Amino acid sequence: MEQKDLGPREVWPMVVQLPVGMVEAAVEADASDAAARFDDLALRGPRFGVAAQAPGEGYRWQVVVAVTAGYPQEARDSLNSLLWSRAKDEAKDREERRSLLAAVARLESERVDDLTAAGSRYRIIRAEEYAVTSADGMEPPRPTDPEPLVCDWTDGPEPEVDSGLVLDPGAPVTPTQAAERLALRDLCYAGDRFPDAVKEDARRALETHPNILLLPATFTLVERTRTGWRPLSGPHVTAHTARKSLDFSLTWYLPRRQGLLPADADSPLGVRAVEVEEDGDASVPELAPYVEAARELRAGRVNQLEFQGTLYEIARTRRLLRWGPDGPEGPRPTDVNSHDPDRIHPPLSEDGAILPED
């Protein structure tokens, strides 16, 4: 079946594949156990990214900008930078560069969500971010979720979310993935906290994009509040990189916010420097709780930490992408934009040379 053959409300048939091998079986068992233990859903809201479709790819799209932006315009700006860089460094000839720069010009002045450049189609795509919960809190990382063999707490680049991800609504899914898709197919905004126009957009999406894909799980640092959980970091590829964001807060951000370390200190990890003293005591007594909390966090694969009256958790977060006859869903009319389109990079000549701003 081809995607173009589906009617507006028709659902893409799911191919369910039983786990093969011990690893796949363990992952599926973890997912089944989580489905039994966590029976409620906490919806954070939309995330935005960019997908590209090359000629001849049929209904498949590839994510080229991670679906992690909080606003559609952030994703458009990322696409702007992606195409500008391609025009500068990768274009094979003037014709290809002109096509890329024409797309950049549109992105500088329009809120455009679907365009073609140098033979590829690009779309701003939208996903709902959510987590599952129980009376005990948000779902933590699962035992079979990816973790490094050795926890590295040093600074450095972390893996990119959605790197190389291909969106394929016809790809086989496991039984638990199929069940989750079916359970969330009619997920829609409801309740008084959502404006009527937002709820109407959500209901319309059920008709225009009836199929759903589940993107790879991500991990987010959250803090528990009186009414729920507040995200403190963006999505991370692994639970460990989410823990590192909490480690950064304990060893850099919080001590500076409280005035315990100079804001302009050369060392970005002042608390760690205190921690490695031979006597184990903090030279600044007020830093002792931060040192102890950082030690506790780095002692193992810690997913919950209480510090100064705040409970921090590593939550397993998920994203749901809606899909219609023409592919993945784009931004909705009621989605909020953080800012207007604008020029991000200097102009380029048809030969790829940077031109003066004027």
C-alpha cells in the first residue's frame, strides 16, 4: 500500500513483530512491566523539529533537526542555518546554491513550514511530548534503556537526539508499541486550561493526521512540585546525560546562583575542585551540602535525588508524532511562535563567498 492511497481518515496498517533474541525480549518485558505499573499520562506540550524527504523515498522522511524545540520558529531558524551552511560548504554548483539560498530567503521573511530546496523537501514537524506516571511519580529510566558501561562525568559533547532517525510509518513495531499507538491514537487536548481554538486544532488533527509514530524515548531532569513536575532540562538521549545536567546544577549553577562561588570564576566546576581535597572537607562550609549531593549522584545510576527540600528525578519522556496522507504533521495554527523570522547569517554569493552585510 502506498501512503497516497490512504483516505483522509484511513489508518496506516501496523505490522506487529514479536521480539527476536534475548535482548529484544528483555526490552519488550520492560515495556510490558512499565505499561502495567504506570497508568496515567502527563502531557508537556508540543516539540518541533525538521524532517527531510529526498526524491524516491516514498513515504519515508528523515529527521535532520531534532524534534526538541519548544516553538516552531526555533525549528525554522535551525532549518535556515542548515540550508545556509549547505549553500556555503556543500553545494555542488551555482544552481544548487541558488536553490538553497532562495529557501533561506523565504525562511528569513516567512513562517514557512514546508519547502523544497536542491531537490529535497523539508518540513517543520510537530510532536507531543509526554510521560507516564503512577502514584509514585513519573516513569524513571528502564533497566534496558541505553546506559554507558562507565559513567563519564567530564564535560564534553553528548549524543544528539534523533540523530539519523528515519520516520517510517510502515516499519514493524513490537506488541507493546502497537498497544501504545492504539491507546494514544485519539489523544486530544481537553479541559478548561486549553483555549477553545487549541482544542479545535487538536480535534482537527485527529482527522487530518490519524496515524501516529512513537519517537525514541528521551530523558529529562524534572523537579517535583506541589502540583506535579517541572522540567529543568531539555530532552537527552540517555538517562546519564540527564543526570549530568543535574550534576552541572549542583556543581556550577546553584552555587553561583546562591552566591557561594563567584559568577565569573575561571573554573566551571568549583564544587568538584573542593570535593577532591584529601581531607574530604569543603574549604567553604556552605558548599558541603553541594559536595555531598554531587557525591551521592555520582555514586551510581541515581534517578532520584532530594536536595535542600527539592526532589529531583530523571524522567523517561516520550514523543508522539501524528501522520497523515502527506506525511508528518506540521505546526498547528494555534501553536505559539517565540519570535518573528529574521536574517540569521550574512548573505552569500552564488559562488559561496560571504558578502558584506550592506
